[in-house]
Amino acid sequence: MATAYDVIVRPIITERAMSRVSEKKYVFEVAPSAGKIEIKKAVEEIFGVKVKSVNTLHMMGHQKRQGAGRPGMTRSWKKAYVQLTADSKTIEFFEGMV
């Protein structure tokens, strides 16, 4: 049985992700095997908020040069966009980032 901290790997802190914080939309890297329901429960448990919806997508690894022209691959990972309800509090972790 995976814990909530096994499901949520890390928050995504980019300029594009931070522009959605005012709309209560947050972006996380999640475990590749995690489903939307598991992600929803994990975010609610860790941050104490109410989740309205979860959208997920697989970020496929792409080819990248490694050293002296040898091809390599970056890793594939899974991203989750989490929308909070209107009456939910915000996630304090992201407040200082905006």
C-alpha cells in the first residue's frame, strides 16, 4: 500500500505553473502508476485541502546528447494538474513562490 508521500513525488515550480496558482490550480510530479483518485486523496491528506478535479498526462522522455555525441534519453514521468474547490484554502507551500 503506497502512502500519500509515495504518490506525490514533488511540486512543479515553473513560471507557467505558478501563473495558475491564483486560479487554485497546482502542478505536481506523481508516481507513474498513480491514478486520479489516488492523487486526489494524497493531495487532500498532505495539504488539508478539497480537490475539485485532477488531470494527468505522461511526459515522455526525449533524446538528448550525453557526452561526446552519444545519444541518451531523459526519463519519462507523470504530471498531475490539481484544481481545488472555490471554498478550499490555498496550499501555503506555493504562496511565497508567486
